[in-house]
Amino acid sequence: MAGMALLIMDVQNGIVQNYSCENALGPLRRALSGARERGIKVIFVRVAFRPGYPDVSSNNRLFSAMRERGHFVESDEATQVWEGVQPLVDEVVVVKRRVGAFAGSGLELLLRSMGIDHLVLTGISTSGVVLSTLRLAADLDYRLTVLSDACFDGDPEVHEVLMEKVFPRQAAVMTVDEWERSLL
């Protein structure tokens, strides 16, 4: 477990509220508690932009729309980690500038510096941050586990297809309970 980290991605106020998924995040909270109890590193990833949006290109449909609405500036309450999974003082919070956790965040350097080679992925949304992070992490040769019930997507069918058909090609896909049993 020394080389393992639990990534809690995009579980921040504006996204939790936008997806109306507070009640569905029980398994994610259990994974967080289990990781902390076992001394597994926990890294929080949130999406946010600098004031004035110098890091948002007009070529990026998703984020340029956020810029136009004035959403997701670093200091906004919407970009802060959701209160249901608050980081402890010694847990790292990474700010990313794109969909995947590695884009514009310094995450890869952090993981290498910490000796992490196995990522356990959780977050909102399955078809967004989880998919994008999994694909690049696999290309970077990380061992990967995706906690199927600690990820959430606004489209349950897309979530199911990714968990059952796409993610197993590059990661172990399991529930939080299965993951915790595998750590014994």
C-alpha cells in the first residue's frame, strides 16, 4: 500500500450540487475513511481557473463556456472541495485546468515524488475526469483501480458501459467493499 494513492476527483461544491449527487457519495466517503485508516495517501483533485481565465482557450468549448458565465475561478466556493470529504491538513489538494487530473496540475511530478505507482480512482464524473485520468494514467504505466460505486455520472447508462466494457481493459474495476477486502 506504500505506493498507492486514492484520488478523489472533482468532488467539489459546484459539481456535487450540479449533479445532485450528495446522497450517492456514501461509497466514496467509505473509500476515503478506509484509505485513511490504512495509511494510503489521499489526493484531492479539483478543477478551477485563475482570475481572468488566462488558462482557458476560446478553442475549448466546455471551459470557454464556463469563462463566459464567470464560473469556476480558483477562489469561488464552487471550486472548493465538498464538505462531505474535506481534506486533512497533511493531504494534498491539486488544482487542474482541464478535464483530466494530469492536465495543468503538476500531478505527475507529485506522484513520482511520493513514490506512487498505483492509483485508485474515484470522482464526478465517470465520463469526464475519471475517463480522462484513467486513459492518461494507463499510458503513463500506473497500476489502476477504479471504484465503480465511488464514481458518479449524470448518465447511468454511460457509467455502466465505462465500468463494464471500457475501464476493465486498463484497470481493475471493483466496488469499495471489494477494494477494502483486497487490502487485507
